[in-house]
Amino acid sequence: MEERMNSKDVQIHINHVGMTFKDNKGNDMEALKDINLDIKKGEFISLLGPSGCGKTTLLRIIADLLKPTKGSVRIDGMMPREIRMQQKFGIVFQSPVLLDWRTVRKNIELPLEIMHYDAQRLPERSAEMLKLVGLEEFANHYPKQLSGGMQQRVGIARALGIEPELLLMDEPFSALDEFTKEKLHVDMLDIWEKTNKTIIFVTHNIQEAVFLSNRICVLSPHPGRLSAVVDVDLPKKRTLDIRDTLHFSELVAKVRNSFEGGSL
């Protein structure tokens, strides 16, 4: 499906990955089938598809949270476990999972404390992350004092605080209202531009994928397979107004039409 890149350009190499689970009756259930994908350093990749297509399963395989039953993943020539042990993954889940009894600053600092980060540099590092996500004034607030969107920004700051090479995001904005989501979309592109991280973003929303990504990997279900890879030729610097353009609508239609097996 995916045309392979020149190996020297590839940061993540996904080679014939398959994943089979056992259902409640002990029967094999094929969640992913023969996924081939190359991702370059600094790309913003969306894994797009409906529920049950295996997009989160693929993300978890990349993150070394699941082991594929077939095929392999290599990141900078290493296995995902090696990358995870070197703490090069930053992960943002659908829920930010913040500790209620720690302030915003202390939530951001928690992974760094676990990593035995230089204690004298901790305040400086967390201050950098607070500035990056626009929460400097809320450093000493507690999670319950924040809106859902602000809590998710704390989750992003916490993930980036460890200086990962890869930022993995599993539908991080799906539970938010549209106004908050739009603001975070713009903020996310700004963070991507400032950090130049490789970002893999799971979503089932076509417009969200088109607005954020430079490539969209469309997964179709039963079993999950890569049905298309769509290049998004929008400028890297984007504002919400771009969604009203004809070209944006054409890209949305192209992505929708690339899905095999029904409607997104």
C-alpha cells in the first residue's frame, strides 16, 4: 500500500505488522493485517479510521505497549522497547490522567522526578513547558480548577517535558467541545512548529486529521489494514480560516473517498 521511502530518510519503519487477539471464546480475531509504513523525522502523521480499525492498536505497538504477532517496527534502527527504555516516547492519552493532589507544575514534573532529572533544573524545565502550552499563570493551580482543554494542555506539557523524540497522541481532543478543540488544534500546530517533534496522532475525525497533519494514514477495518496514505499539501503554518477554502474541502473529500468498506 505505502511506497517505501529511502531508508536514510526513515525514522519509523513499520514492516508487515499484524496483530491477532483472542476473543472471549478463544477464537483468533485479526485486528491488524500487513501494515507497511515509513515515517520521517519531524512528520505529523494522523492514523485515521472508524472504531475497530486498529489505529490505537498500531499506536500501542509503536509505543511498545503491545507486541505485534507478525512483522516488526524499528525506530531509528532500534526496537520500540529500546526506544521506550531510553525514554524517547511522550504519550498523550484521551484523558490527561492528572494527579488531583499535585499542582499543574508538579504534574508536569512528575515524570522528570521518576527519571531522576536534576532537581535544581526541574523548576526551569517545567516553566519552559508551561510557557509552551500557555499555562504560565496556572502553575500552582490544581487539576480540578482547570477546564478540560487546559487539563489536556498539562498532559501535553508533561509528555514533552521529558524531551521525547516521538510524541504519540491517542484521540487527545475527542472528549472536548468544538470551541476548545479548535483552539487546541491551532496550539498543537504551534507546538509542532516550535519543537519539530515527530507526532503520531490517532483520530476518527477527517477534518481534524486534514487540519493537523502533513500525511494521513487511512485504516479500514475487519481486519485493520492501511487502505490509503494521503499527502496534505497545506502550508505548515495554518489558521482556522483554511478550513473554509476549496482545497481543504477537496482534501477532506479525497480522504473520505480513500476509505475502504463504508463511510467514515
